[in-house]
Amino acid sequence: MDENALKKNIIMSKVLTVRQPYALMLVSGQKYHEFRSWSLPIWHRQSTILIHAAAKDADSIIGCSSVEFEDNLKLAKEDNLYNAIIGEVVFGEPRKMKDGRYAWPVLKAEKYKDPIRNVKGKLSIWNFEQQQSNQ
């Protein structure tokens, strides 16, 4: 197969890395906002962004109860949802909060039945290339 034919079968997706249990809470519809120190660029709003679960857990409980945090952390560990793309979300228009952070509203969330495993995360929004299945 020539190089151009191979390129046609490559899908490029945008990805955001999030620590557990927040990654699981985002894709399962339990977390309604993602909080960041930077605003979501306009070209990423209203478009699908894959959620990558980081290798490490979150350092603190923010925006949920300790029970929700611990329950979702337990599920993430049981299913080994680390270093994996576990679902996708669509974010809306971010809102700047009084503390200077931005709240990105989650408009749509979907958890993947079969995560894409062994994916190393990156900072900010990054590109992920995957081979398109010929179905």
C-alpha cells in the first residue's frame, strides 16, 4: 500500500488528559464542568474531544463529595483505566470564575466500552492519530 493510501486511513483526534477519578466522572456524565487555568480555545468548543485518563490520580477532591471521588477512583482502579483514552466529551462556552479559573461546561459525554489502552498523555489539548478500521 502506498503512503497516500495509508494517510487516508488515519484519523486525527483532539485529546485532553485528565487525572482519575475525574476522567471517569467526565465521560460517565457525573462531572458537569472541567476546571482549568486556561480558557478552551474557540475552535475546540462544540466539538468532540477524547478524554485520556492520566497515569496518576488527582491530588485533591474538588467539585464532588468524598464518596463520589472514592467510588469512582475504585472503579478506575478495578478496570485499570489509566494511560488510556476512555471516552469523549463535547465542551461548551467556558466561563471565567472569580478565582481566575475557567469552567468548561460538558454538553455531551460518552464512556467507551473498550478504552484505547497504553496511550501516553500530554499537557494541554493534544493530537492523537489512530488507524481507521475498514468496516
